Amino acid sequence: MKQQNAATSWEGCPFPTLAAAFIPPQSWEEIYTPEVALSRGTLFAQLDKPFIGERDDR
């Protein structure tokens, strides 16, 4: 039995599917002005979650 590794298992496959994403539609309820959206990184206020950074010193 021939053993395959990751490099040879894709041979002959021109466009392998590596992942698939599902993104639910976002409703246009409350949106930021363009200036605020650029500074916050999102147009939608519902997606604007505060970043609570914690270091992982493993």
C-alpha cells in the first residue's frame, strides 16, 4: 500500500476546496457614519464589540 502525504494527495486536483464559509446576511439597523466606521473597523454598530486584550504567556 502506497503511503500518501499532504504534498502528493493534491496531485491532479486543479482547484482543491480547502474551506467553505457561511456568512449570514447583516441587517442594516444601525450603521455608523463613514468617519466613525473607518475608525472603528466596522460599518455596523451591532458588530462593534470591545476588544478586551489579554496576554497569553504560555
